[in-house]
Amino acid sequence: MARRVLIIGGVAGGASAAARARRLSEDAEIVVFERGPHVSFANCGLPYFLGGEIKDRQKLLVQTPERLRATFNLDVRVNSEVLSLDRDRREVEVRDRTGGKTYRERYDALILSTGAAPILFPIPGIDRPGQFTLRNLVDSDRIHAWIEETQARRAVVVGAGFIGLEMAEQLHRRGLEVHVVERLPQVLPPIDEEMAASIHTELRQHGIHLHLGATVTAFEDPGSQAKASRVVMASGEAILADVVILGMGVRPETQLAKAAGLTLGERGGIRVNEHLQTSDPAIWAVGDAIEVRDGVTGEWTLIPLAGPANRQGRIAADNIFGRPSVYKGTLGTSIVRVFDRVVAVTGANERTLNRVRRPYQTLHLHPGSHAGYYPGAETMHLKILFAPETGKLLGAQIVGGEGVDKRIDVLATVLHDGGTVHDLAELELAYAPPFGSAKDPINMAGMAAQNVLEGKVEVVQWRDVAGFAPEKGMILDVREPAECAGGMIPGAVNIPLGQLRGRLSELPRERDLLVYCQSGQRSYNACRILKQHGFRCHNLTGAYRTWKATV
């Protein structure tokens, strides 16, 4: 059993490993080296501190070296940079960044929790003053000071991932005009394009200027026109910025591991086994620096999230102290607030499943967050992906407001356990009118999927509507005329559901029918009627709401 454990890096992975190690062994000597001044801080809260929602900076300090020593008897050394690893001697070389002293420390077991560093592409002018990445409290202090000192009024956020959108929201909250530049045609790459469409609308409604499918080619001197840069895009368009936030992604910090000869994976992260052990049996690695198995595809991947890093730290400590523990992979379960909308995702998206050539079926629903007759119910857009033969859940995405968080957690739990859409249909979930419905959105998703698996209805996706041109098929709108007045799919014929049985003679039996309503329930009922009368019928999953969001 290890008597001396060294941990390189704190925050989620390293700090949780240190605390777990002490709980497992009161006798071990545990030393944590942190390159920066803070060993354990809430980096996920940094945007909200910059925007003023979190007002007390001290609340971001989850633990201090003094508290860790008092509570866990840990030797925590901040401002201490590990320069190299000597695997033969089982030693690390450390530089005290405060005094400049360099020294060596021996280990029986070593945990690497070096994290991931912001990606900075070689764009001319990317290192200009007033341009920042956001990784730690020092970065947030610098951004805050720059905005205050320059009286910044216009911000450009490069990158529209989770951190980019959180920063856009919070800079807007501070009163800045905000531009978001994203090289992809959508925000939030983990979700699919039709789910991102409503977030684009939400951002624009709050005054955020979106530049999608845009690549930054230079950051130029703005002269007296702005405080930071003239941000130039490949199209020739340029934006004047008083402050620039660079959120172009992160890559694992693996310099120490690489120099020591540890095995790295194809994605650039440290390769570990199921016990989080590296290619050196005395060294473990956790957090954003490692490659993990995708919980759906089984592929090696990089998923930098605080929750998995925390669990990995615990598992590494377990294994070091003789408690065999396995890390089963990462689903990428994530959630973000974008003004008045909440976006959540777990498991695989369509792009991933298409890339690995895994068959899947897709369903869209638009249920309410709680009982419709109880005030305040909000409509959510729920998407599930599942195996067409077995019904095994493969992924889920939700955009909405109230209740998104608890639904994505249920879906992530079923996904983690290898469950199916049948499990979703059968789950017994808490119900009272202020909180949900007797048939929860989770149950509804499962039941809708069961209908597809059992052949009760055939569904088509929003992108397939063009295939039902008049010469090939017919598009049938079963909503009420008042609803149709607000917009219809071009070429559609309106026959309200209540009149359908009496007007079957108006429908062509030789052509396929694409049926839709507002959210999908009435069109499903219509398809059941039509199918039993001999028509070839397809339900547009997600109905008019999903289709409309994409046009």
C-alpha cells in the first residue's frame, strides 16, 4: 500500500483524489502541487462571478490550503509547478514559483490531474492586450479588471460552446454589446442542429449578435476605435471589440506525461485503463487530461467535465489504496442556461451515431414541464435517440425552461444503466400538478418510441419533409384552422383531426401521407385512423414546432 502519494493539480480531480485518499488512509503522506494560487475553486462559476450573479469572490474558493490541512491533514503547495517526472527514481522536480527554489520529491504513487488548457489557434494578433481565455480565478480577475479599467462597451466571444455562451450571457448582463463568432453553423456542438435553432432565436432576442459559420482570420489594432481589437473574419466582415473572450475549446495538458514517456491516445489525452492507471503502474491520471471511453460508442474520446473528473479522483485513490474500482466511461451529460432557456444533453448525438455508423431512430416531443392546467407550465423540446431493433437508449437532448434538469438526469440514469425506451415508459416518477404530469415527459417519450418499435406508426424527420412533394405524396395538417392561420408547411392540406373520419374520400390512397399537427400527439392519432383505413401514413416527429424552428 502506498505510503507517499503525490498529486499534481487540484480543482475537481486532484482535490477529490486527495480527500478520498486521506479518508482511506490516515497514515499516508499526501502532497498536492498546484501551479496556480488556488487549489480548489469553482471554475464552472467563473462566468457568473464576472456577470455579477455571484457577488462574493470568496464563495468560489471551494477549499483553501489551510482548510485542507486542518480537515484532511494534506500538504497542499500552491504556486508550485512540477517541471518533470523521473519514473525510474519515482521522483518529481518542483519549482516554487514564489521563491524560485527548485527541489525534488519522492512518491510511491502519483496522480496526474493536470487538466486542459484553452486552445489558441495561430491567428495573427491573438495575443493582443484585452484578449482573454477563462480557466481560473486569476483569468477572471484579469477580465474583470480590464472591463472596469477600459470601461469596455463591446465584447466579442470567439467560440459558442458552453463557456462561450455563458460568457456571452454574463457580459450582456453587465451591459456590454456582445458578438459571438462561431466557425460551425450552430452554437453548442454537442446538440443537433434543430435543437440549436431555438437557442439561436433566444440569443438574438436578447440582443446577442451571432456570426455563425464564421472564421476569425486576424485580430488587428483598432487604433482609437476600440480598446482591444478589430476582429476580422474570413468573409471580410470586422467587429470592433473592447474585450475579446477566446473560447475556442480546450486540449489536454500532457507535457509532463509525454516527456516522461507515458502512453498518450490518438486524441492527445493520457491513455488510462479502467482503473485510471497509466502505462506506468505507479502513476494514475484523472480529469480533463485523460482520454475516456464514450459511454455509448465505446470509443476513446475527450470529455472535459467537472463531474466525471470528481468521480475519477475518487476512483484513482480507491485503486491506490487497494480498493479495486472501475471507471465505466463518460456520457457527456451537460446543462447550460442561455438567458430564459435551458439546454441539456446526455449520450450520443446524431453526428456521432452517423460517424460510427450505428443505426438509430429519432423522436421529438414537445411536452409541458408540468400539468397544463396548473399555472406556469413551460413547453420543452425533448429529443431521444434509440436503437431501432432493441429500443436501447443512445442519447437525449432537451431545450426548455423549468424541469429540464430533472428530466435529463433521469435520461442519463437510464442511459448509464444500458436501459431502453421501455424503461422510460415504465418509470414511476413523482407527480403533483406543480411539478409534473401523471404521464411525465419521460414516460411520453418512452411510449412514443414503443409505438414506433411496435409498428403502430411510422415517423419521418423534419429534414425529410421535402420528400413529400405533391407528385410523390401529400402533406396533411390536422390542426384547427385558427392554428393554421399562424403558418403551415408549404403545400399542406388542412383537415382538422375532428373532421378526418368524415373526409377520408378527399385523401389519395395511391400516395404516401405526411401528417403533422403542432407537437405530434394529434397527428399520431390521425395516423392511427388513417392506417386502419388502409392509407400509407407517416407522422412528422416533433410536428410543426420542430419543422418551423429549422426554417
